[in-house]
Amino acid sequence: MSEMALSLAALAGFVVGAVAVLFYRNQIEPPSREAGGEETEAGALPQGVASVLAVLPSSAVVLDAQDRVLRASSAARAFGLVKGDRLMAAELLALARQVRRDGEIRETEIDVAGHKFGQDTTNFAVRVAPLGSHGQVLVLAEDQTESRRVEAVRRDFVANVSHELKTPVGALSLLAETIQDAADDPEAVTRFAGRMQHEAARLTYLVQDLITLSRIQGAEPIPTPGQVVIDEAINDAIDHCNTKASAKDITLVSGGVEGLRVWGDDELLVTALRNLITNAIAYSPEHTRVVVSVRPAGDSVEISVSDQGIGIPEESLERIFERFFRVDAARSRATGGTGLGLAIVKHVAVAHAGEVSVWSKEGSGSTFTLRLPAFGGTAVAVPSTPLEAVK
């Protein structure tokens, strides 16, 4: 049984137990009419049950003997499980009737089409139990759609990581064997040693990216954000990428408004910018330019990285920030790309309460734009202080 099902079972046990105590107490000590109390009737809830159901975070529904809804939480109505006085999920209604007939508690999982957040289906862990002695039934439904999605992402991530790690590790093993067999051929040894260095570097980049991604993918804000000078972050990122750019005779250019500052972590922002610039270099032809520009945008600062590369197909634009997704897998292998660079950029943006967007057209290049909260709440250029003034 999953953790969600165990939690739901415990919750349902608490509710049923609380209701049973209330019902038993009402039977032994019926409320006095003079005191304003009323005896429990077949069409009414036992006294106190409504108060218990009101504090439940999950969807809760109480049905009477005729399958009419006596009480439904706001969550149950928001998810479309209840409309008016009717339970809309046929599967739940059938389960409630079975529980009413034999008095046995039942558990299941169901998928309901559509809900208030616009998803196609919502997955519920359900527990149905008898309530009182008048044919009433309690239905508890816990939305586990997000936990299912997270679990699916985790499985895919583990599978992808395993595959990505096997490739360079397997290549290193094979190359090492080849070098042993070619020990008497210095030229072959030199060639295969170079290949080993390439695969080892690829493995190093992959591990570094995995560590970075695991550090920031929780979508939590930066714990101690500070003032980051965008000009300095861009210069650092360009310095890291100069060697790769020179190898393809690609010119790296920075421009825009100087002196802008943002809230954040300078190390993470340099990493994000470095990934965008590296990506632009990898997908650009030789003798072209990559431009990094900055501009104020109200309470935010926009940093754009534009290239003159091959562009991104329209059908891939929505997926390029996914982990390990590659528009051109062959080119990524050739350049040593890990498939994690843009995923890291996305998570860095989210961690800074910002966002990243992309414009691209095949054959015309791409522009990635980071939008980050400005330091001080307004994007205002602050001129750098001369060293003489500091002294």
C-alpha cells in the first residue's frame, strides 16, 4: 500500500472513529430539547459530524440512504465530485451502495475527468465507510495527481540518469581496452587517449550538472538573496565561454543598459548565463555572433542571449526546458552536451522568483530571455563607483 493510501486510511479511521464517538454519545446522552438540541434523524447528520468534516483538507462527502448528498466539503465540489445534492462519480456511487449493503469499508483509486485547475484527469485515493445506523455513507477522496506526477518524473529522471551515465562510462571502458590492445601503436594510443579525455570531460560535466540541478530543483526561493551586479555576472559567464567561442570563431558581445542589479545568488546566475551562452555557441555555425543584452523592465531586469544559429523547431519549443531533452541528439553528443543546461536555467529562474522564455525560428537563430526581480524593487541603473572615491 502506498504512503498516500496509508495516510488516507489513517485519516478515514480518525473521521469514522470521531463520528462513531459522537454518534454513540448522542445515543447514550441524547441532547435536551430545552437546551436547543435535536434528536438525530435519518435525513440529518449526527451531531458534531459537520464540524469534523469541515476541518478535513481532503474531499469529504456524506450520502443519505437515498444517495443524496447531506454534506460535501468545498474541495469535493471544486473537483466536480458533487453537484447540487448528487454525487457525480458513478464509480464512487456504486462503491457507496456496496458499503451500505454489507457495512464493509472499501478502498480504491479512481480517475475523474477534469477539475478546477484544468488538468485532463484527477487521480483520487478513495475510502468509503458506513456512517451511523440510518444508511448514511462517508466518502473520503484524496487528490494524489501531483504525487503521481512527481513519482513519474522521479522514475523518468532515474532512468534518464542511468542511461546518460552508462554512455560515457561504457565508452571509457571500451577505449581503455582498445588502448591496451594498441599498446604497440603510439599513434592509436594518442588518438584513443584523446577520446578518453573527451568522454571523461563529458562525464564530469554531467555529474556537475546533476549536482547543480539537485540543489535547485526544489523550486524553493534563494535562502539568502543578495545584490547581484548583472554586468559582472555576464562578464564572468562570457569569460567561462571564451575558449569554446574562439574554437568556432564566434564573437561574444555584451550590451544594453549598464549598472542594473537584481536580487539573487551570483553563482547560480552566472551558471544560468553560462549555460545559455554555451547552448548558443553549440547550436551556432562558425564565424557568427552571440549577443548578451540587458534592459530594465519595470520591477524586473531582462537578460537576453541571442544567437544566429539553426533555431528550434516549433514543436520542440515547449519541451526544451525538460531534463535530458535534446532538439538534436547527435549534435549534443558531438559537443558533449548533457541535456541539463536549459533545465538548470529554468530552475535558477524559478528559484529567483523569475522566469525564462524563448523565441526561435528555424534558420534564424534563437533568443532566450531571463526575467529576474530587480534589486530594490525597480530596475534602475546604478553607476559603478570609481576606486578613487572608495578610498
